[in-house]
Amino acid sequence: MDFCKNLEMAQDILPLAIATVPMQPWETPYNAATALKQGTIFPCLDKPFYVTGGEKHA
């Protein structure tokens, strides 16, 4: 079977996906220098980054 035929069959069988994404509350963003260093302008999205083995790297 070709790809298009498989896709048509899948559309008949599989339900549509529904994404649920929580609302992000507004908060005062970081200043530009801090945002560049942290990789985000929003403090609530500023999460720790672990490279390997559970070691914390800044």
C-alpha cells in the first residue's frame, strides 16, 4: 500500500487528538540581560537544566 492509502485508512480509524495546554498566567518578565542569560523572559518558565547524570549545570 502506498502512503496516501495508509493515511486515508488511519483517518477513518483513529480519533482526532485533543491537546490540553494550561494557561500561563501573566507575570512581570525578566529584564533583557537576565532573559538572555536564563533563556526565557518569564520567571515561571525558568527551570533548572540537567545535562547528564542528574548534575545541575547553570
